[in-house]
Amino acid sequence: MGDDLQDGGHRGVSGAVLCALADIDDPGGKGFVLADGRRIFVIRRGRGVWGYANACPHQGVPLDWRPDVFLSLDKSVIQCSTHGAQFRIEDGECLAGPCLGAALRPVPVALADGMVVAS
């Protein structure tokens, strides 16, 4: 990986290339299905990327409103499409909603040479 490694606090990532950073709106998100079948999503803010399992901790439902739409209207938090629960982008902690105090399950992702990679 290149010298431009940046991530959401997850180090030591070396794995599958998910997409180019430019393929994700800033700020925005993008969903993926990994080779092992796990559904995840990546949130981008500037050159920072954060990955999470695409499942609300309340009932396990997918978070996206429609494909690749994971953020609130003002793009300040991740928002569950079913219950409206809101999660902090940087650590996935639930800030409001039925799963208050819970958190999204993190998935290690990083930025390397302009590409988003996951382990």
C-alpha cells in the first residue's frame, strides 16, 4: 500500500480492492458484497473512509435508503432507512433511535493509492 494510507482508525488492512475513492461521493457512501457474502458499506468524508456491516444493530435490517444512500439528508450521520436511528460516522455509535448506546459493526477498510480496500 502506498504512503497515502488513511482510514477510519483501522490499521493493517491488506485485502480486496473495493473501488476507487473517486467512485464514492464526498461525503457519501457505497455498498458492497464481499467474496464471503458479507454486506458492507463504506462512508467517505474527504480522504477518510470508514467501513461497517450493512445491518442496523436494532433488527439487523440494511441501512441504505436506496442503493448507496446511507447518510442523513444533511450528510452529517449514518441513518437507518427503517427506524431512523442515527450513527456517528467516525465510530458507528448510535446517537439517536431505538438502538441508542449500540454501535454498527466496523469492517476494516483503508485508502491506498487512491483505492478503497477491505480485508
